[in-house]
Amino acid sequence: MTRPPGPRILICDDEPQILRALRVILREAGFEVLPAGTVEEALDAAALQAPDAAIVDLVLPDGDGVELTRRLREWTQAPILVLSAVGDEHDKVRALDAGADDYVTKPFSPPELVARLRAALRRAGPPAPGAVLEAGELTIDLAARTVRRSGEEVHLTRTEYELLRTLASNRGRLLTHRMLLVQVWGPAYADDVATLRTHMANLRRKIDPGGARQGLIRTESGVGYRFTA
């Protein structure tokens, strides 16, 4: 009996060997694969068969992964992972700001890639407005706008709460400095990274009083933060 196909994944990379490797890795993990080697091929494939997620390389012959991410985001909220070389930090940030959900650095580990993809698919739907988010000893009640740690209320400022809510609602997703600044403070603060770091330090002291370096909120150096619990 043929197993029904799993989630449909668009993959776009101009290196044939990487495209072949991705097809094998994803098919063995139970995914249906839509391969493409250029931005236009990827957009055509996505238009014909809407993908549940996408994995795109940053460097493509007729554009780049940032452009592809931006154009996909015009009509779909499917998770997008970008593949990047180690030295592509600036482009990784651009891709994340354009709407990508995460990135995987080349050369990549197949198990890590599959795990990141499955995690992105799991969190694809936003939490309901009245949801209660739990992370270890921390409980965030989105309806009541309260935060408790081991049953005791944690007193946060409005800004600290909005930072925590934004990060926790996107659990596992890497949010850039600019994304957090625009969402919490507004477009006028898009480049004020110093303000973000100050508030993030205060927030961490309150939700991680033990002083764990990474704790619930992980720092991605030069890029942004992710809620990892």
C-alpha cells in the first residue's frame, strides 16, 4: 500500500548536487518535494502546487533567496528556510527581514535540516488570541497579559511583555533585531539595536533569575533572538 505524501516542500538551489541531496533527504523523511534551480522556476512550481514550506538558497542565477522569499511572502505564509554560506550574515538578516523563518548554514547536517523544517511546520499556525504559552516554569497568558514563573507573577513593563509575547508566539523562529524593533517599538526605531539589547537584558533578568547565559531566549550573534524553550 502506497503511503500518502507528506507535506509538500519547495526546494530551490542552483547546485545540482545539493538539489539532488535535498530531494533524497526530504523524501526519506516523508516529504513531497518540488525542486527548482532558479527564482522563476521556484515561483512557477509554487504557483502550480502550493507548498507547505520552502527551502531556498541565498545565491541563485536569476536573483537571490531574499527576492524569492519576498515574492513568496506576497501570497503565502508557509514557512521558509534559507540555506546560507558561513560568511552570508548580512544576507541572512536580509532574508529573515523579508519573511524567512529560519536559516541553515552550508554545509548542513541532514538531521538538523529535517528537524528545523519539522519545527517550522509545527509552529506555522499562530497561537489563538486566548492561548496560554508554557515554557518550563514560565507561563504566559496572552488573554490576561500576565506572566508567571513557578506560579509567582513576574512583573514586566509593557515593552518587556511585548518583547516576550512576540518571541514566545514565534517559538523557535529566529527574529531579527529589526523585526523585533518594528513590531514592539514601531518603524521609527528599526535601527535602534542598543535600545533592544537594554530591554532584552532586563527581560532576561526577570524571567531567568538564575542567570543562565542563553536560558529561554537565545542570542544569535549579529542577527537577533529566538525563544527556544
